[in-house]
Amino acid sequence: MARVSLKDVSKVFPNGNKVVDSVNLGVENKEFMILVGPSGCGKSTTLRMIAGLEEITSGSIFIGDKMVNDIPAKDRDIAMVFQNYAIYPHFSVFENLAFGLKLRGYPKIEIVRRVNEAADILGIKHLLGRKPRELSGGERQRVAVGRAIVRKPVVFLFDEPLSNLDAKLRVMMRTEIHKLHIRLQSTIIYVTHDQVEAMTMGDRIAVMKDGVIQQVADPMEVYDRPKNKFVAGFIGSPPMNFMNGRIIKKDSSLYFDEGRAQVKIVEDMYEKLAPLLGDEIIFGIRSEDIYDKLFVSDSPPENILRVNCEVVEPMGSEVYLYLNTGRHTFIARAGAHNRPRVNQNMDIVFDMSKVHFFDKKTEETIV
Ligand SMILES: Nc1ncnc2c1ncn2[C@@H]1O[C@H](COP(=O)(O)OP(=O)(O)OP(=O)(O)O)[C@@H](O)[C@H]1O
Ligand SMILES: [Mg+2]
């Protein structure tokens, strides 16, 4: 197994489109790295360059200690499961799994051994004789993964392999790929635009936007300490709430003023925020850090906001409340039995130790 590293890798398409911009990324041996970002940000292009299916415009890619820029795809010892994987409809599952090995001239006995082993790992041994049309979506998905496994590559690349599956099957396959990683002990780079997949599956997440990697860290680090407003808004569901406003000073304390309401900033944040007194700033708070005052026993009066509840969205285990200060709307999560009436005023409390501030111009995290 092997380490994969990208050094200043860029891709400019012939039409002048720079879709990957100086990407630096080190994926450790046996690591499960997630590459996540919105549609069109350059994820598939990055993966295809690692696989050798797309030429690199500048920079270099290493697999292990070897620079692979000039090594053709077939010699890179990488297997890729594509976004729109195609399994051959007229081949049986066995033949689909065996196909790549046959092409590479493996002896028959070795092919049979490897296909059986892969089918065993994926739980599709009983399907080896069937044709793809006789399989469910999830089973077809497993065949596509199986074709990668039989090769025993040093690195697996997955490009949104679950995007064709329904929601329930996605959740199931998510766990299976996770288990597969533990079993195969292989290096995996997994592309998705789904932030839930990103949070739950990987050892680390690389968040990409417009061809640029924004942050690489373990999932909770990305969630708790996003590097900028984009990452803060992209990772987490519902997304982080943002409000524009200013830092003001009252009775020697700092407050965030959003235009209508004001909340008191915790002293830990003074050092970073005091120099920005009076400046425009972006405030961020996650929906789970907002509470209904009725259920908070010792809420400091400075952190209570009077808001209007515009929508109540029951999610089963909890409810999402769409609240309005008169200037900003935002979402709070509350317990399932918490049902404020729509269009009524209510008092809520911010956990000010959990909030974030972003620079208005650069959108980088201040604290
Ligand atoms: N051959 C090409 N020539 C020019 N532009 C291209 C080419 N292939 C892709 N692009 C552009 O490059 C950008 C990145 O594409 P890419 O497929 O890497 O995105 P992605 O992050 O995988 O998106 P998705 O989540 O939709 O799969 C897009 O804006 C796309 O239109
Ligand atoms: Mg893609």
C-alpha cells in the first residue's frame, strides 16, 4: 500500500478553464481521505489526474516515493470506481469481475481465486452467475467495487460511487465501504459532494472550492474549527447560520450587533475581536447551539434574543425552527416535543462560547 501526494497540481483545460489550482495534498498510507466540494469544483478532475486518465498541466503526483506524472494509467497500480460506473450488461457478474484481470493476462486459476475472494468480501458470491439486469442497484454497485478490488491495487479511487443509489441504500453502502476499508487496509481517496458522506466515512476531509483546497483535517476539526466561511457553511446540516453585523462596546464589554439584536461576546474571544471594534463582521452559529429559553435554566440575560418563529419543520427526532430577528433569519434545532406556534414571538438563547466570526472581506475565520 502507498502514500499519495500531490504537489502544486493544476489543471487548465484547452478552453483556458483552470479547474484545479495548485493543489497540495498528502494522503497517508492506508488513510481514507475524502475530497468534498460542490458540483463543478474539480473533484473528478483531481481524481482522474491521480489515476492518470487526465494529463496534469503543472505540478507533480507521487505514489509511494515514485513520481508518476509520466506513467500511464495502466501502470499506476490504482483502481478507480467511477461516478457513472458501467458494468458490462451482457457479461455475468463473474465475467465482469474477471474482465480486467483477463485483459492483463492473469492465469485462469488466479482469476478464479481473486474473483471468489472479492465476491466473498462484498457478499455477492451467490450472484456470480447472474447478469447485471438481474441485480438491484446496490448489488450492481458492489460489482463495480468488486472490479476494483480484484486488481489488488495500492490505491483505490472512488468518484461518487453512491450517487446512483436511493437514500436508504446509500446509508447502507456508506457503512459497507467503511468496513471494506478496514478489511482491505488500503489507501482510499473518495470523492463526494455530500457532506454527510464526508463527515461519516473518512479519516480526514479535504474541502475543495473552485479548484482550490480550502482545508484538510479530520471531520470534527473541520466541523468545529472551519478555516473560512465557505467550509463553515458547507459542512454541517442544516448549514451554519450567518449574520452580518458589527462588534460594539457597551459597559466595557464587547457585543455583536446584528442591527436589531445584540449578544454579548465571551471574553476568550476579546483578544481577536477587540481590534475590529466598529468594523463589519460576519457572525456564525450552528443550529444546535441555539436554545429555546424555556428550557435553559440559567441563561444570561445578555444572550437572550426575542425572535419570531416563522416555520416549524418536524424532522422526527427533532424540529427545525426558522426564526427571524427582524433583520436575519436562521435555523435552530430543538427537541421533537418543542413546538412553538408559528408567527409567535419567542425568546431564544445563543451559546456564545460556540460561535464563530469571519472577516467580512476575506471570509477567513477570525475566531
Ligand atoms: N474536458 C473539459 N474541458 C473543459 N472544461 C471541463 C472539462 N471537463 C470538466 N470541465 C470543467 O471543469 C470543472 C470541474 O469539473 P469536475 O468534473 O472535476 O467537477 P466535480 O467537482 O467532479 O463536479 P461533480 O460533483 O458535478 O461531479 C467544471 O466546471 C467542468 O465544467
Ligand atoms: Mg465529479
